[in-house]
Amino acid sequence: MSKVGSMRATSRGRRRLGVGLSLSLAAILVMTAAPPVGAATVGASWGAKIGSAGANGTATIQAYTTGTGSLALKLVDLKAATSLPVVLSKGTCASVGSTLVTFPAMRTTSAGAATRTSSLTAAQVTTIKAATQGTGRIAIRVGSSATGGVKCGVFTLLYVPIGIVLPSSWFAGEQAWFQAALKATGYSAQILSSRDVATEKAAVEALISRGIKVLILTPQDSAAAVAAAEAARAAGVTVIANDRLILDTAAVDYYVTFDCMAVGASQAQYLIDKAGATKGNNLYLYAGNAVDSNTFLFFEGAWEKLQPRIADGTFVIRNSSVAVGLQGNPTLTHDQQAAIISQITTDWNPTTARTLAVGNLAAAPVAAKGTVFILAPNDATARAIADVFAADKDVTKAWVTGQDADKASVQYIIDGKQGMTVFKDPRKRVKAAVAAAVAFLKGGTPVATTTFYNGAIDVPATTSPIVTVTRANIQSALIDTGYYRASDFTGSWPGKP
């Protein structure tokens, strides 16, 4: 069986793969409190060395999944038989911020030592977690000028159970959605971004060193992510592939994605519906990039829907000689798909898409223009391609597909510049990833609705639903669901409040 393009689900449905992207090692600490549920499992911990290089002791904060926590102090070499104030504050030892928690004073022994564990309320834990989000720091100060001086230490992260690595281009949106999904669980996560395969691997290694138990990884490159996944597995970490599958390794425990074949099929069906019973319609094909296995799934889903209508003359392929040569094939091998994609790849880049579309139109005779049907792989490239075709005086109408429900493309749909998009609600995928992580942390196994063969094993998986969005259902699909606000757009659409 060939890789990527030929990898279908092996049970409970027909599915396939997913892959790669780009990310900077920026850490965001995601921590939230939950109401008491079950035993007090440690959801996160931080440590600080007090005094110069820890000469005056250590402090450890633990946040439990019940929402409460504790502060453990071990103090040494301080003023003997003295009551010392203990304060947590924002900032560092050199830059003191606002006070977070003030604890009862600790009295040292005749040797200048003291040990105590203090309980933290849910409200205090929430305050501490909020202060440590992003680049936020907290410090502990013991003593005062009246007790021989202040000894200080800055807390660093010791442990979180969940590590998440995201492409930098996804970071802002995904981070917020993961924060929201984690909020109700009581578990904490550290989210790192990467810009390429190397920083992705470094991010995973950093998370492993911090003691994570579950890794949620959106790979830059499905094949290249093997090294990161296997490093995590070797450290006893459970690996969840997020949106894109990790290929050719047994070191993948679960996969959360959308039905990528259905995405391509939805795009193709839109073009078929617009063509109706007419024949000889000009069809322009575009795809993502060849290192992203989702590219193959999207294209395969579209091809299997379009091919019968190419064969019966409804569509005429205008921009790929390889696709024309294979148009009699109801299904394509991975190598055949790769050959077509090599001619129509946008590399998921609007500039590349624009350049390709310009070249396609320059080579096309007037007869290949007029009304055109454009299979654009995602919204960013769809807008670039749509603009090029709109600028050609011989193109009278362009039906353009898309994917992702980008805000800019929703406006294009309202304005009639793009026909449709496929909405893959990332909030649902993120919730599924977090739910899977929590299930593993609790010693269970998340429910799998299908499996995907990754070249080595059948990976248990769950797929979130997709929604085809046109101007007719923008209100119900995108605004009523809270994904966008009506005020985000201008113009009118059915159901607009």
C-alpha cells in the first residue's frame, strides 16, 4: 500500500491521513481551576530556589486538578528564632510587582531553619495561575529588613501533565481555544510554538524535560515528525496527533482531525451543483503542498467526486496536463496524485497561488475562460486565485471553492467573489484533543470512531464534522454558533440580524 494518498481508514468508516506546518519556541502556560472532582491529582507545579543559588531553601507550589493547591517551604540559614513574613508577588526579585498571596509568618528554629506546607484555596490557585500565564513570573519573598533582610526566589515551571506544540501560524487562535477547552478539566498544559521541523523537535524535547505525560502535536511535516513522536514515546509520553497525522511510526496513540476526504468532496460537489446539466465547463485545479498529507486527502476527495463529471464531459481540465492524462481514472494512486499536485501546488501560499493562476491564464485560450470552475484548496489561496481570475477581462464568472472559513473569505462570499468555504470548527477538534488527553491521564482510552493507517499502524482516531458554508448559511453556520459576530462583516446575507 502506498503512503498518504492511499491510506484509508481500516475500520469503522473510511478515512485517511493528516500532516505538517511551521512554528518559534514561545511558551504559553495554560492553567485554570476546576470545581472539586475526584482525587487531588497534581495538575501543575512550580519551584523556586530561595536566596543566592538556593542558599536559603526551596519553595514548591502544586496546583491540583480539584482546583486547590499547596505551597511547601523548606528554609535554612536564616535568622534564628525569628518570625519571617512570607509573600508571593508578581514579577521577579529585581522587579517586584503586586502582592498575590500573603501567608502567616514562619518562625525559624534556633538553627535558623523552618519547614511548612500551606494549603492554597481555589481562588489563590487561580490567582497564581493567571499570574504565570504567558511570560508572567511570580516570586516568593521571605523575611524583611527587620528580620535580617529579604530572601527571594523566582518560580519556574517544574511540571505540567499536557504539552502542546502548534505551528506558529496557528498559535494565536489555537492557544485561546486550548485555554478554553482546558478550563473545565482542572489540568494544565504548556503550549509551545515552532516555526520548522527543528524547532518542533526542540519544543517536544523541552516539554519532555518538564515531565509531561501527554503530548498533543500538530506536525510541521508528517514524516519528519517521527523523530519527535518517538522521542516522546521513549520517555513514556502518550502522543496525540492534532489535525495532521504523524506517519511511518508506531509512536502515535491517537489522532484528532476532520474528515479530510469529505472536505474535498464538499468542494467538488459545490462545483458540480453550479455546473448543473451543462457540458464543457472550464475546470481549474489547485492543491496545497506535497509535504502535507492532508493535501492528498483533500485532493483525493475532490477527484473521486469530480472524475465522473470530467469523464462525462461536464468539466474540461484546463491547467494540468497530468490530470488530463489521468482523467479516465476514477481513483488515483499516491504517485499519480503527487504528479498532478506537482503541477497545481500552491504550497498553501497565496503568493504562489497568485503566480500559478497568472501563469495558467496566460497560457489559456479565450475558450478556456468565460465561466470557470475553480477547485481552490483553502481560503487564503482561494482569495488570491479569485482576484487573478477576476482581473482577466475574458473571465465572465468564476465559481471558487475554499476551506477554513477565514474571516476575509466569508466577506468574499458575501461580496460574491468566492462561492463557498468548508468550515472545520477548530473549537471542536481542540475539545476532542483535550478530552483525549484527559482520558489518557486518567488511565483510560479515548473513544475512537475510526482508524487511520499511517504506514506503520492503524491509529485510533476521531473526526469532527465539517460544514459547507455559502452565503445562504453564513448566519447559522458561523454567526449563530458564536464563531464570528455579524459586526465582523459588511453587506447583507440571509438571516442577518
